[in-house]
Amino acid sequence: MEMKLTHVGLYVQDLDAMADFYKSVMGFTETDRGMLNGRNLVFLSRDPGEHHQLVLASGLKAPPVEEIINQISFRVPDLETVMAFNERVAALDVADRKPINHGNAWSVYFRDPENNRLEVYAPSPWYVTQPCRVPLQMDKTADEIRRDTERWCREQPGFAPAAVFEARIAALMTAV
């Protein structure tokens, strides 16, 4: 059975502020807006083939007493895009910005206006056993980061080219 995760819905306190953040900072387009069951909804997408990838629903009365969502992650094509996005959120002074190297991916984490943790990441060509997390040195060039990452990954448990890891996981998935 083929299945693909396509969207997530979030209850929010300030619908307009959250919609503005996801449009202006994250580059989403508002595809629709309306009301259902007493809640205002804003539908957002970055993919014309998906009506919405994110739906924001009004009515959250107070922040949850503990974090419910660990993170919402957005994949970008390459390290250079992660680096550019890091510069963008740094210039906007977005909360809790943390560039991280996972070995198998380069990421920048930060918070939206209602404190949900977001990640913008690009996969690397290597795999290492997860979880794995070290600071990503954004003061280096992309080529320097790639060289440093490969050197570091080769010393980590489970090191393999990403394609080897993906083939192993594909075999496990077809066995199910």
C-alpha cells in the first residue's frame, strides 16, 4: 500500500500572526481561507499539486502545558539552501535558531511565533547511526562543510553512503 504524508494541521492562538509567519518567513502561499465548525482555517502550500501542506485552525485558547510537537521539518534541495535559510532567519531574529549537523543531514532549527520547533534541512550523501547531533559551522563554505562532514561521518558508528542505507531500508519496507 502506497502512502505519503502530505499535510499537517495546527491549532493556533493567533491565526493571522501564524499565517503571516508561514507566508513571509517560510514562503508558503495561502490557497484558501474559511470557517468550519466554528473555527477559522487558513490553508497554506508550497506545492501547486497539494491544495495545502499546512492548515492553521483558530481556537487554541492557551499554549499546551508541555510541547506536543517535537518538530515540523521541511526538506530543501541542498546545503547551500540550508545556509541561505539560516542567514534569512538570523536576519529576521527568529527565536531559538540552531544550525545542526546530523551527519546524514544539515539542518537549521528555529521556532515559529507560537513556539513550535521547525527544521529546514538537506540530506547529506552519508549515513551515520542516529540520533547524532553536533553544531553546524555556518561560518565555513559549503565545500568546507561537506569535507568536514564526510571526515567526521567516517569516524561515526554505522557510517555508509546514504544510498547503501536507503537500499537496506527499502528492502525492509518491501518485506512488510
